[in-house]
Amino acid sequence: MTPQVRLLELIDRFLAGRDRSMRLVNEIEDILVVDFMDTDVFETLTEAVSLYRPGAGAPYVSEDEMAEVLASARGLLT
């Protein structure tokens, strides 16, 4: 499986609400660092994935905010 396909799979799982865990977002972050450095996808997602803390409130990124950012990044991948 290519990194792009794996990243899309993880994004889709989050967007569908099947898994919104920190573990999943950490896996997204790992793929970004290894395979998408210096890309628009990295730039779009890096701040949000580093600040994702469901239920923690400001200044952290919520599930809904993460879903918006992931949807934008998904558009860059397809």
C-alpha cells in the first residue's frame, strides 16, 4: 500500500467517525513526516495534528476542527 493510499484510508476513517482517536491522528502525523515533508498536504495538516486533543478545548484542535482540516487535505491528495 502506498503512503498516499494509507493516508487517504486513515483520513476517511476519521471523517466517517469510525475512529477519531489520538492514535489514528498520530499515525497520520507519522506518515506526513516520513512521506509528505515539503508538500502542501504536510503544510495543511502539521499544525492541526500536533494540536489535536479531543475535548480539551482551546488552544487545542477539536474533533470537528480536525475533520475540517482533514477534508481539505483529502482534496489535495485526490
